[in-house]
Amino acid sequence: MKFRHYLETITGVDVYPMISLFIFLIFFTALAVWAIKANKQYIKDVKNLPLD
């Protein structure tokens, strides 16, 4: 038996890829907004931490 056969027996399995796509998009959109709005001095301090 193939793995695909197991997925075909689950009711409503077609919803899971859409949910994971929305979670992916929300996470990276929020991360991008945070990176744009973050304090630039904080970004500079954190960027230089490995060198200190």
C-alpha cells in the first residue's frame, strides 16, 4: 500500500495544505513587518554580537 492511499481515506485532508500555507504566509509576513519596523540601532547591536 502506498502512502497516498492512506491520505485518501482521511476525510477533509484537502484542508491541511491550505492551513499550512496560511500559517507559513502569516509567520513570514509578520517577520517581515517586524524587520522593517524594528529599531535600527537594535539590529546593528545584534548584528555585531558575534564579533564582540
